[in-house]
Amino acid sequence: MLRTRRTSIMVLLAAASLVGSAGAEDLKVMKARTVKDVQVQLLSESGHWRPGKNTFVLQFTSAKDRAPADVGKATLSTSMVHPGMAPMIAGATLTPDGAGRYRGTINFPDHGGDRQVTVGWDGPAGKGSTKFSVPVR
């Protein structure tokens, strides 16, 4: 009985780790941009952000051969402007998750709308940044 219980626990832990680590093939591209020799992709399971806490993957690859690009330090921040109000700014927390890949979280406590996203990097693949718009719905 003890052996059966251990086996069951090991199977459950293995399944949980697979669910929590969605591969790039399981993610939908929210935005993609190419800057010089670096392709930047913003990915998520749903393909969009919504109000509240969001998780995502920020991925950098070589524009030439699509190999992971070592960009060193990466940042992602968003802003949203309303007439007559100060801009609403949200910064993401990024954690390295392999070569050229970062897992991120960001929180939008307010309502939906288009966010201006700024992604920056500085490392072996060079220094660069890009901006694009992402809807929160």
C-alpha cells in the first residue's frame, strides 16, 4: 500500500510539473517584432491579457536562424494614457527561463484598454528596445 501511495504521488507531481510548464508550442503569440537581428515574441496561453494578474512568456530569438538569443537583462513595462489623467503604468516581473526566454507576471488592477508596451534588453545579443500596443480585455 505504501508503494502504491508513493507511486501515485510521484505520478501526480510529474503531471503537475508538465501542466505548469507550458512549452512555446502551447502558447499563442500576442505580439512579435524584429529589431535588428533579434526577434521579440510576447506569448501567453490565452493569446491576450485581461484585467487582474497575467502570466506570459517573453522570448528572444535570432531573426536569422530562430535560435535563442542571449539578451542578458530584459525588461517589460506598460502604460495607458487617459485624457486629463496621469498615465497608468505597470511593470512586469521577469524571471529567466532558459536561453532567450523569460517567464513574466503583470497585474492590471484597473479596467481594460490598449496598453503601450515597451520591451528592452541589454546583453550579449546587443542592446535594444521595441514598443507595441497590446489590448487588455
